Amino acid sequence: MPRPLSGFLAVLAAGGWLAAAWYLWQTSVPTGLDLPDLEPSRFFSRATLEEADDYGLVLDVLAVGAAAALVAVLAVYAAKGAAFARESAAGRIGTGMLLGMLGLGLVWLFQIGFGVAQLWWQRRHGLSRQGYVEWLLGDWWALGAEFLFVCLALVIVMGLAGPLGDRWWLAAAPAFVGLTLLFAFLLPYLLAEATARPDPQLAADARRVAATQGVEKVPLRVQEVSGHTSLPNAYAAGLGPSRKVVLWDTLLDDRFSDEEVLVVVAHEYGHHAQQHIWKLAGWFALFAFPGTAIVALATRRRGGMRRPEAVPLGLFLVVVLQLLAQPVSNEFSRRLEAEADWRALEATRDPEAAAGLFEEFTRLALEDPEPPGWAYFFQATHPSVMERIAMAEAWRARREGRSRAG
Ligand SMILES: [Zn+2]
């Protein structure tokens, strides 16, 4: 390609990237919304704050340790793993897949200690009801799913790198985005077995808060998880006709009021109403293109992703790039979650129930209401409990301001 043309294309791509990032970054939370600075001690006893603080700190330290171990294991594997490629007779892509699985197996071995420690800590606080053997079996199945995923990714990358050379990423990035969308679409069908219809009263209430957001066609389902955990949770899943809102049955065991459960329901419908799953896929696409381009460039001295020798280095790069992107992706996720909270406040018009729900996250699930800055930066996918209570208060202050003005 002549130089001026490729320069022009690069500027065009960078401009498009920035415009797309700016578009995805926008939310319907009013700009200039003034979140009050609230003292946790106004809402929680000193004992609760200390327990949540301790609980969160150990989990954060374990997460950092697990990430450091992951990078270290893959760095060693990237340096030494290529040696295994010479001893395999499975062909180019087959050898690459073997190397990918070997890397994943090593990661699993070095991560298992962190997983066991995390489970021990959760059980100690009465938040997990899983036994160690049961957990290990579940982890084994998760490893199987990861094997499949890594093999599929390697077939795509190494398959494309054969004919396309170092330009494989231009075709692989859209393929990964397409697979992400396909998986997001199929997920509710994969989960269908594990979910049931809610009772008629809850279903009727849910339809009402869904209707205020224009998503009343999206059904509500309840997933039975109370055998494994006492943690309350819910999620929005699916795209278009497969969309569902799923509540864990741990929300429906009388620890939460009906009004609080409805705030959760409205929050999840808010995710669908604001097309958050599409937005997350868009966000993934923004990173898939430069991320795969970097992997293509950085593996060139190993012969590029055509060669199985490059697979260990490729795995290492993907993990490091993901960790580097995590703080900004977390901030993106927190913006979507804050928007879903705002939609829930607008749909339920019940800031007391919203604040009560967020307080329960600390009392019942030991969420640190104000996590340390570093943990928030690297890990938090949701606004902190104090930020969420502050938003409920800000919503009420706006309503009172409006009714005074009117
Ligand atoms: Zn959410």
C-alpha cells in the first residue's frame, strides 16, 4: 500500500475508534448529578464495617496474588514452552492446540490454591455453601469449557494466519466479536434448564417495572442457587428474542422486602432497556482489533501465529493485555451499572427501597461499602455501596427539588 494511503487509513481508524469509544461511554444518568459524600458509619455498625473491610481485603489480596501468579506462570511458559512444539507430530494447528491446552493446564495448577483459599474464606463467613470436592468438580468443568474456548480461538487465529500471514487479526477480530454476540444470544437457552417461572405476583410486578422501560416482552426467570451460596445476585442475559432477566433464588428467601427485590428487577430490565449487552460487545470490539494486532506484531519473531512455537507467547500477551485494559473496562462497567441503578430509580420511584437494598449488600454479602482505591480501580465492576446509596439520595433530592420548584 502507498504510504500516504496507509497513513490516511490509520488516521481514519483511530478517529473511528475514538468516536465509537465516546459513543459507548455516554449514559442516560443526568450529567452534573451531585452525589452526596456519605459517611458509612451513618448506615452500618462498627462491627459490620470491620467485618466487611476484613472480608474484602483478603479477597482483594487473593485476586491480586492470582493475577500475579497467572502472569508469572505464562511468562515462564512463553519463554520455555516453545520447546514442546518440536516434539509433537500433530501438525501445525494441532500442535498449537496442544501447546494452548498445556498452558491452560499449568495456569489451572497454579490457580487452584487461590481458588481453595477463596472458598475457605467465603465458607468461614457463611457466604458459600459449597463443599471443597463439589467446588473442585465445578472448577474442572469450567476448565473443560476454557479448553474448548482456547482451542476454538487457536483454530481461528492459526487457520487465518496460514493464508493471511501477519494480517490474520483483520479477519480474526470480527470473528471473535461475532462469536461473542452468538454466545450472548445463546446463553439464556443454555441456562433454561436451571431456571423456573417466578410466582404470579412477582411476575406481574416485574412486568409493570419492565413496561415503564419499554421491555415488558422480556420474561423474568428464577435460578436455583441457594444450595451453593447465600449471596444475592441477578443478571440480564440474551439479545433480541432470547433476552431474559434472571434472579437468583437467594433474593427471594425473605431477607429482602418485595420493594427491594423489585429494585433488582428494575435494574436488570434497565440493562436490557439501555442495550447494555450490545454495548459490552461493542466495547469488546474496540479492544479486539488493537489487541489482536499487538499479538500479531509481537509474535513475529517467533514466526507469527502461523507457527505453534508462537502460541505460548500469544497466550501470555492476551492475558497481559487483558489485565492492562481491566481498569478502564471496569470504569466502563461501573458506568453501565450506575445507569441501570438510575433506570431502576426512575422505574420504581422508590429511593428508600434502593438504598435499603444496597445496604443489605454490605450486611448480608459483606460488600465493602467503601473499598480501598487500588481495589476499586483494579477490580470493581460496580459502583461502591456508598456510591449507590448516594445515587438513591441524589434521585430523591432531585425529585424534592422539582416538586418545590413546581
Ligand atoms: Zn447490573
